[in-house]
Amino acid sequence: MLSENITGLATHGARLCDAALENVALWHERDISHSSVERMIGPDATITLDFAARPRLTGLIDKLLVYPDNMQKNLDRLAG
């Protein structure tokens, strides 16, 4: 469940990047039609990244079980 949540948060972060890139074309304009998006991108992106990294990703890594023998079997099965 944690990894699914992290993936969803990453998708949300990517959409914020899309919004920022769409605003680039408007930088030379004299209107403020893009300013509301710019005001939301910073806080949303930093809060999302902080939430994904601190409680979610660290919780996932803390509880992660690694089975080296199984990893080696999978690598051998696929010829490395």
C-alpha cells in the first residue's frame, strides 16, 4: 500500500511539473492568467515531496524485507 501511495504522489508531482512547463509560454505576456497556477505549484510540490519522502518512503524502506537468495535466483533465471 505504501508503494502504491508513493507512486500516486509521484504522478501528482509530475502533473505539477506539466503545469509549470505550460506556464513557460506565458512568461512574456503582460497578463496574470498564469500566476494562480504558479502560486499553487510551489507549495503543492514541496508538501507532496515531503509527504512522499518522509513518512511514506522511509516507512517503506524501514519495513522492506530483502531476500538475496531469491534475488539471485531471479537474476540467474533471466541470465543476469
